[in-house]
Amino acid sequence: MYQTCIFCTRPLGSNQLVEHFPVGRRLAFDGEKGRLWVICRKCLRWNLTPIEERWEAIEECERIFRDTPVRVSTENIGIARHPGGLDLVRIGRARRREFAAWRYMQRFRRRMFRTNGAFVTYYAAIFALDAGVLVLPTGLLPVTGAAGLAWLLLRTVGRVRVGGGVDEDGARERRDIIRFRFKDDWSIRLLPDDGEPGFGVEVHKLTRKAWFRGEDARRVAAAVIPAFNPAGGTRYKVECAVDEIARSGHPSRFITDTANKGHRGLRFRKGHIRSFPQTTKLALEMALHEEQERRALEGELWVLEQAWKEAEEIAAISDNLLLPAGTGAFFERHGREGD
């Protein structure tokens, strides 16, 4: 099992209570569907665990949950805090709205408090300066304001690894890490695309334009869209966002439908994400997160197969290093076909 969050790469922590799964300080589990997540305590994202490490751990989590006296439960979802420092979230037959509220509200609420706190601090400082309570040396205010504006526009909101696929000629593409800054958000567009997954992402960087499609579009969208929701959202808006996804029938279909709608923004150009309604931006963030989880769930066997192939290639290379020169050619000349 990985030890760091797959979204923010920070340590997930450890516990001494779940013998078969000692990773994480906050676990969520669904015994009926056989799902186990580790909730990152920093970014509050849900990390789906490998399938081979779930079943015994889920049984242990269920037992610990029932034995913990301090717990809060509804008909479908419950949370328990063990004295040993482990938090458990038990998922039952929850409706989509209720599950989404439990899963995302804490993260969105933290963003809302952080944003509101920044605004309060800003207006308090302006009021103190206006009232003469706070006095700054001449020239310091414009310099500080310019530095703050530069930091806001140039701060990094996401890093994405793109490329690495195979082009039309069968050659492997180069992999690059692209950094997106806050100022880039003004130009990011979500547009329809004929290929998989049905949408693409366009980004303007100064005079250059970049177009991402396929798996790169998914990675870029998942990295930059949370920056469009700095204030999070209330429970009502989260429920409205869930309803938008439900009307499309599937998270991936909702993303495609949103790209095809063509919300008009800057200079009446279609697809500017910043011009989308707030509930739509919240829904996009949730849909991309759930799509990542679904692909991870479906791709576990593929990942194991790729790891096995890579190990076989490395083993073959290391074995051949121990053979004398010309051995391969000898077997090609004298070996029987099919051996």
C-alpha cells in the first residue's frame, strides 16, 4: 500500500489498530461494496486502496467501529473516533446526496473558512489603515500591495505530468511536468473533443496555446479545477452539484456534457471554466475525483500486468548479462522453432 496521498503526495500517517492495514489515521469503508479508502488529513481527499489489501482490513474496521463507544451515526453513514487516534467512517446504503455531503463537505468547508478568514484579515487591515490605528512607512504600502499581487498571480495551483503515451507512428512520447499558475486559470477552457474521454483542455500561456486531450486532458482538468473553487461551497450547493451529475447519469458523462454546453465567458468565447456557475465547478471537481477513483478501481489488474511485464524485462536483461557472448546467436541457429 502507498504511504503518501496520491493527490497532494503528503504522508498518510499510520495506525496501530488495524493489523491488516496499518496505513492512515482516518479510514472510510463500505463493507457491502468492499471499498476501503484512506482519507488524507491534509487535503481531505479519499485514496482508494488496492483490492488485495481490503477484505481483512474492512472486517477489522467494522469490528473496531462497533466496539468504539464514541460514534455518531445516521441511517446510512456513521463516524467513530477511537481513543487510539483512529477515525473510522462507515458507509452503508447511503443516497448519493448524503454520501457526497460526507465525502466532500469537510474539504469544501475548510476552504470556505480559509477564504473567509483571508477576506476578514484583508478588510481589517484596510480599516486599521483608514482609521489611523495602523501606520506604515511611506512607500511600503504600494510595494507590499504589488508583492502580494505578484504572489497571487504567480503562485502554483497545480503540477501535471503529461505525455508518455504512444503516438500514431508507435513511438513513445516524451513525458513533461507542466506547472500551472493562478494567472493561467483565466484562460483555461473545457471544450468538446471527438476522442476519448470526450473533452479537451485548452490553456493560453502568454502568446502560446496548449491543447491537451485524452489522458492528459483528464490529468490537467483534475489538477486545475480545484483552483476554481477556492471558497468551497455550502451543503445546499454541494447537493445542487450532485443533482447536476445525477442528471447526466455518470460522472464522466457529466464532464462531457459540460464541455458540450459551451458556457460563454471572456469575449463570448465558449468553454472558459471561470465563467461556469459555481455549482457546475463544484460538480466538475467531484466528478473528476470520482472518475479517477473508478479508473483506479478498473485499472488495478492492468497496473499489476504492466508491473509484471516490466519485472520480466528487467529479469531477462539481468539473466542475459551472466551468459557468455554469442549465446543468443547459438540458440537462434540450433534451437527448435517454438522452444
